[in-house]
Amino acid sequence: MTKYADHDAYIAEAPLELRPWLVRLRAQLARVLPDAEEAIAYDMPGFRIGQTIVAGYAAFSKQCGLYLSPSAISSHADDIAAAGLKATKTGVTFSPSRPIPDELVEKLALASRRDQKL
């Protein structure tokens, strides 16, 4: 059973200083992925097309993460580094002091959508 009923419940439980960033990220992903539906998977909010989570996000104590396909991350590694952000194989972390640029969210979400076998 999942801990959160929906994206609103997840955001309401996040650290107060990160909530505006989660709201913004949610809106950006909804705009860029209009054919995706909001879902909760692995206790994280995400955007699903069919059975595939195309993008997800999370809050931690002092930072947020955006989670996408590994090839979306690797194909935009230079953009991520240029923004001064850190990436793992499947995610990019950012904080209020070093936010993720809107155009990078769009690029990553669209690349992740293309990479999925939908």
C-alpha cells in the first residue's frame, strides 16, 4: 500500500521550504507531458503513460530530485553539468539555492518520454 494518496498529499508532507519547488516541478511536468496521468509509485509522485512512469520527483530533507530514463540523463549530461547540478544514472538533484532550470526540466521530460517503450 502506498503512503500517499496523490501528488497533493505528497507535497503537503514535504519539507516546507521545498514545497514551492515541488509544485512548480509538478506543473512543468504536467505541461510538458500532457498525455501523462499523475500517479504515485514507490511512494513518489510521477507521471505515467500507460503502465510506464515517464518522470517522477521527490523531496528529501534539503533537496529535490527529478527522476527520468537513464538515456534522458546521459543525453543531457552536459546541460545538467552546465546548470551546476548533480546527476545519478536516473535522476538530477537540485535545491532552492541551485534550482533546476525550466528549460532543462522540459528537455529531460521530453527525452524520457521518447526513450520509453510506450
